[in-house]
Amino acid sequence: MARPVSHDAALRDRLLGITAEMVDAKGPERISLRDVAQAAGTSTTAIYSLFGGKARLLAAVIEHAFASFGAAQAATEPHGLRALGRAYRDWATSNPALYRLMFGGALATADDCAPDPAVTSSAMAPLVRALSARVPEAQVTTAALTVWAQVHGAVSLELAGVASGVADWDAAYTAVLDAVERAFPRDA
């Protein structure tokens, strides 16, 4: 009797990375499982075995992105609010395709591609915890969304290249983090 084919974590990760790049370049509607499998050097059977189909593969890409981003934020959390902001930019610039997929909406319109809300919301938890020491409890969620919007806006502009007059993104981003620190001081 033949032994069932085993698909390992390395293949799963390779499929997630290839899918992210393809969706970023072409959009979710223009990729096929055959294209993804061919680029990964595997079969569509492997994709069905690991993910169950295209919709779950696309959702898994977003979940993987948020889990990776959340892990980077959690690792940085002990170093404070400014460090979380720096880690946000570092992760985004190291993973631009995943970042665009997380926040660009390309998969939001694809059928049945909704990632697990627990995975996506857990990525914000380190920021919420960092701000809970700086603002009253009733204001933590609003403060977290405010900070996230500021750093997200700056990083998105940098990655999109829309502010061509900015010669020094490090300085611009430092100014954003300075503004966050002023808005939410330690001894509020």
C-alpha cells in the first residue's frame, strides 16, 4: 500500500509566500492554484491538502501575515511604545507584499477569504497593552486606533512612494513617533 504524501511546514510557508507575491502583483482574481503550485514546485493536490482550496489559501495568507506582524510586535512590546512603532515600520518594509495584502483590501473583496478575526485582532494587542499604562481605560481603544493610523499612514505613504519630496523617511517616521509620544506621554 502506498504511503500518503506528507506536506510539511516548509511547503506551506513557501505556498503562502508565493501566493502573497502573486496576489500583490496580479490581484486575487487573476491567480490560479495551478500557477501557485507551479511556482512552488508542487501540485495543486498539495494546496488542496494543506488549505482546502483557493479561498482558504487566500485567507491563510492574511492570517499568516497578521500572525507574523503580531509576533514582531509582541517581541518588541517590553521595549515600549516607540519601539512598537519602529517594529511596525521594520516589519512592513521587510514584508511589503504581506503589508499591502493586510491593509490594501485586495482580499477583502474576494469571496470567502475572510481571515480569522482572532488572528487579526491579536496583532493590535501589544499596542493596546502599551497604551493602557498611558491613558485611562475607557480611552485605550481610541488611543490605539489613533496611534495605528499615524504609523500606518506614514508607512503606507513610504511604501507607495507617493510623497516623492520626502528625502529622508527615517526622519519623517521619527517625527511621527515623536508626535505619538507627545500625544500619549508616559505620565498622562
